[in-house]
Amino acid sequence: MPKAEQTKMHIIQQAAELFNQQGYAGSSIADIMQATGLKKGGIYNHFKSKDELALAAFDYGVSLLNQRIWSVVKTKRNAIERLQALVASYLIYIDEPPIMGGCPILNTAIETDDTDSPLRDRALQAMNSSRGLIVRIIKTGIKKGEVRATVEPDTVATIIFLTLEGAIMMSKLERNPVHLERVVAHLQSYIQTNLG
């Protein structure tokens, strides 16, 4: 990888953690300079604005999350097992978060939900993509007879995604993994009992 690309990736990685922990609005260019070890010109040589960097950093954070989830889900063949693996993959936030500061989708959604901004739009796209994966797994499971035909995929996707995100928020706020552990256990049972 050329040095310019390495530098750009370094900026994105450091900014992703900074924004995910302090928020976009709570992170100044000086904070980004300190996190990256670069001067302002070094940052703006790769990004036209803080907004452009925020989008790249958000995409990077979400890609780490998605890679972790998909690496677990793709090993399963049955829809019920895939959903349970997806749910269990969120336990990574306890010991090995893909990015420091919690879920980048949740954090960015909370920070930008009252704005009309590209970052809000990107958070919405990421949320819909995450829910979309769950919907696709359920629809495929219905077609294969692995999931009950009466299951409403979009409703279940909302329940699973939002329950997990809420549990991450509570566990992060209290610095206690018990909420996420309880939710994962509950959703595992819910999936087995109500979908299979």
C-alpha cells in the first residue's frame, strides 16, 4: 500500500475511534491532530473537510462491525443458527469491541437523529443494512422451511436489532456486561421458540 494510502487509513482509523468515543461534534480538529500525530495540513491533504472524514470514519467503524458479524454468520447454514450466531456475535462488545466506544451505528444515530446531515443519512443506511441482513436470513429461512411461514421478517429484524442496540447502550453506560448477556440469552430463546 502506498504511503499516502497508509496515512489516509491511519487518519480514518484514529478518527473512527475518536468520533465513536467523543462524538463528531465533541471532537475538534485539534483532537484529530493529537490522535493522528499529524498537522492540520496533513489531515486536510487527504480529506476536504471534517464532514468528509466523519463519513469515512463512520464507514470504517461499521465495516469492522459488519466483518465481525458476517464472519460468524457465514459459518452457519440453517436460518435459525445464523440468527443465533448473529445475536451471539454482539457479545464481542464485552471483551473485544470492533471499535472502542460502542456501536458506531448507535452512537452516530443518537448524535445526529435531530439533524439533516450526510452523517445522519449514513447512520440510517447502516441501520437499514443491518436490519436488512436479518430480514434476508429470515426470508431465506421461510423459503427453505427453516422458519415458520407466519413470521414477519421486518418485525423480527426490528426486535432483534433494537434490543441488541439497547443492551449495548445499557451495558456501556453502566460498565456492566450483564444487560447485553441477558439480551443475547433472551433473543437466543426467542429465535428458537418463536421462529423455528
